[in-house]
Amino acid sequence: AWQKGIHIFDVEITTDYLIFQHQPLRDFKATARLSRDGLDEILAHWGNVSDLRGRISFGRVPEADLAIGVGPISLSELDSLGMHPLPISLDGIFSGRLKAKGPIDGPSLNGDFTIEKGTVGSFQYDRALVNFSGNLPYLLLSDSKVWIGKNSFSLKGGLDFTLRNFLRGIKVGNSE
């Protein structure tokens, strides 16, 4: 029956925490349907501010079609998502969505994030909208802005994860 793809298993995981890349994910819960073709209907939550949805196919080249939602969460808490230590001082309230699609070993990433009442080093702002796409280690920004009071400024460049300070390649410019 497994060879014919008939068997499908319902998968459920619930734990107080799960260690991922040496970091605990609090209150981790996940469900999915497992078949010979892959994991479908994936739904995972950790804490009350993060979720993962989508599917992973087990074809000749395993592929993902996943979306991760985060927030609102304080940037100071990103260490619980495996992003510690951050390269520079960051603060603010972070929320958004990251989509990963394609081969598991190098999917295409698209992200849309908002940061409220933020600080990067000594730079303070009211709100930032960060949109990016590409493949790791470099994600190109598009239609990204930062607001200080009633003034808005464009964000150009990208997130370069080959650098210790992955924000180094971002330039702030006047929208006009």
C-alpha cells in the first residue's frame, strides 16, 4: 500500500520546547500528513507569535513550499528563533512573513517585514517596511522604506549573510 501511495499518516508533535540550531523554540506544536510523496498540510506553532505552514515534497529533488509568520515580537527575542547573537544592537517590534519555495538545499526566499519603534545601532526610526527576495546568502531589498516622523526614506541594497553585520549593505536614502 505504501508503494502505491495509499497510506497516509497523521503526524502530531507537542512539546514544551524544541531545540533548533542550539536554540529552544518554546511551546512547540506541529501537525502534518505524511505520505510517500511528502509532508502536506504542515502547521507548526512555537510560542504564541510564530507559525509555519506549507508542504515538503519528497521527489527526486526534495522541495519546500513553506511560509513562516512571526510577530509581533521584540527584536530582542529573536535569539529564541535561532538568530543569536545579532550582529549589532537592534530594537523594535518585529512582525511579518517569510516564504521559502524550491529545493530544500537552496530555496528562493521572499519576505515582507515591519518593524515598529526601531533602532539599529544609533539610528532610530518610527517604522520600517522591509521587503526582500533572493537566495541565501544575499537577499535583495525592494520597495522598502523607513519612516522618521512624517518623513519617509528608501532602503536600498540587501541583506548579506556572508558579513558578520548582515545589515551593512543597506543604504538609507531620501524617497524623493
